[in-house]
Amino acid sequence: MTQARETVTFKPGEVILYPGVPGPRERAYRVLKGLVRLEAVDEEGNALTLRLVRPGGFFGEEALFGLERGYFAEAVTEVVLEALPQEPSPEVFKELAQHLAQALAGSYRRIERLATQRLKNRMAAALLELAETPLAQEEEGGIVLHATHDELAAAVGSVRETVTKVIGELAREGYIRSGYGKILLKDLKGLKELAQARGEGR
């Protein structure tokens, strides 16, 4: 007999998990629908996106091992999550390990971009990554990304004021068109070339 899924729903902006040692009732989760952001926040309130968890991905695995958590998990869109049992099946453990290996590889790429690329190149990479999440929609004229400058700043490890300048530069050069709370990705090929370029960091 297949055990029924235990699911929970969160609205956009709701915090799902907080930093610290997981409590006895905390669980690890698989995302069934929506997008979850894992982010670190410093004492001044500046956020850094560590990774985005899309449908099929896992987060909160610290609860399975009693490890301290160093990030917030926040619902970016409305999300539906499957709460994993305290002792997942071997099949689920295998899926979890596979996902974490992919997440770690993505973290390595982001660290490399921080060290070797200028902000403009990192922004191009971040826009392309966000274009593959529920924040993006196919509309007439191309892919439209619904994201604020604060969210973009967290994605590239910068501040909103600097990101606003870079967004303006990308718009003037024809890569994107920027509007209130949304960005049209006009030149995907150009953004990919920009994202792959290497140069002096920062």
C-alpha cells in the first residue's frame, strides 16, 4: 500500500525554515509546485541567494541529520511541498543525494562567477537561471521575468542601487527591456555569451 503524501502550502513571501538547529518537528521537503529561495542574511539585512529550489528539488535536509541550518527558506511563489518522513526510503535518499550533488555543482559555478566575472556578466547568468523558474513566462516578444531589483541583487551578491545601474546598461545595449517588476529578455543568445565571458571579478 502506497503511503499518502503529506503536503503543505505556503504563500509568496512566507518563511518556511529559519536558521538554527532544526526542532524535533521540522522536516526536509521536496518541492511539488512553485519556487523556494534559500538565502543568507547578514546583520545589516543584506540577502544573498544561495540557491533556488524548483519543482522536484529538495531542501531542509539538515532536519534528517540534526545539523544546524545557516539559511532562510522562503516561498518566492505559492508553493506546495511534500514533507519527507524522518526516515525516508532508500529511493528517496538516492533522489535527495542526486539533487544535492547537482546543487553543489551549481554552487561551485556561482562561486567561480563571483571570483572571475564582473557584475554585468553575473547578472546575465542570473537572468538566464531565473528564466528557467516559475518567475518567468513566455509572452509575446519573448520571455518575461517577474523579479524585483532587490531579488536580482540577492542573486548576484550585490546591492539594489548597483544592480539598477547594471540593468539599465543591459537595457541600453539591447539585451533586455526593463519595466516595473518585470524584465523582458530580448537577446537570449547575447545574454548567454555575456554569461560565459570571463574577466576581472567584481
